[in-house]
Amino acid sequence: MVKYVIAEQLVGKEVVTADGFDLGKFVDAELNEVNGKLSALIIEPNVDSEYVNKLSIKEGKLRVSYTNVMAVNDFIVVDRKGV
């Protein structure tokens, strides 16, 4: 059985890497206009994180490809290699 999650339930969830780095909070999603599928998470970056400060942040937001999402529960867990 497929479990559907409403994006509204995800807003504000912490986004962390599988190895424990805090990336920030989920604020929005990017959808593919052609097929309607989720393509990326838009994250409000944690500016206190040295790791996040090394990443490419555009317009004050961090974009993480949906293919890097490993789990969604209390936190959204992503693979650091694709960030």
C-alpha cells in the first residue's frame, strides 16, 4: 500500500543528512511541470551549520533533488552525496 503525504504536513520538518548534518527546514517542493512528479525539496538552510555554509545556496534557499530523499518521518533524511 502506498502512503501519501500532504506537503502541508512536511512544511517545517527538519531536513538532515543520513550521517547527521542538519541542513535546515523544509519550506516548499518543486514539481516537474510535464509529469507532475516531485523533483526537489526547497529548504530554508540552517545558517549556523558549517556544512551548510559550504553548499550552493541560491536566493537564500537550498535545493535537494528528490532522488536523494531516503526517509520521511519525524525528520526528512537525505543522502549527503547528492546535496
